[in-house]
Amino acid sequence: MPFDPATLRYNDAGLIPAIAQDATTGEVLMMAWMNAEAVAQTLQTGRVTYWSRSRQEFWIKGATSGHTQELVNFRVDCDRDCLLVTVNQTGAACHTGRRTCFYTEVQGGDEVEVVKLP
């Protein structure tokens, strides 16, 4: 059965959350938003494409930074309202320069930085 991006459950802004995970290590790298066109572009090109809510434009991961995400697998959750893209990540996934956006952890009520800048 062919995949149709229109069958996904987008929010009122026409967006769906997409979680990026390293295809080799399983590490969760980041979360960003896609619209139907970003989904289609990602599947067509193999370069993960998001929708930037702040800039109101498409954002091909790594187009300006060189920190690219090459699509390995594209998964849809059971409710069709969240995506999981497994990727080959080149460079940092986070705009802070860290490998992952999830670099802080709550430990015993304190927020602790667990992934330092390289």
C-alpha cells in the first residue's frame, strides 16, 4: 500500500512532531516539526527536512551547518500523530553544538548537564 502523507494526523497548525534517532547507536538526537510537504521531501530526497516554526520555512537539516541527517528509516506511530526518523547524523544535531538536544537531565530534583560541548 503506498504511503500518503495526508493520512497523518497533523495538529491545528498542520504540523506533526518528528523525533530524530541515530540509526547506529539508538541515541535520541532531537525533535522538530514537519508538515506534509516536509514529509514528502524527506521521503523523496533522503535528506531530513523539517518545518521551521520561527522562520516559517523549510529547514533541510545541515544545509547551512553541514551537520546533516541522512534518512535511514521513516516510522509512523500507532496513532499516526508522531514520526520517528532514524538517521545517519553527521556532526552535531543540536544548534548548541552538542550531539543531542537532550543534554540535560533531572537528577534528584536538580537539572544537570550530562552532555558537554565537544
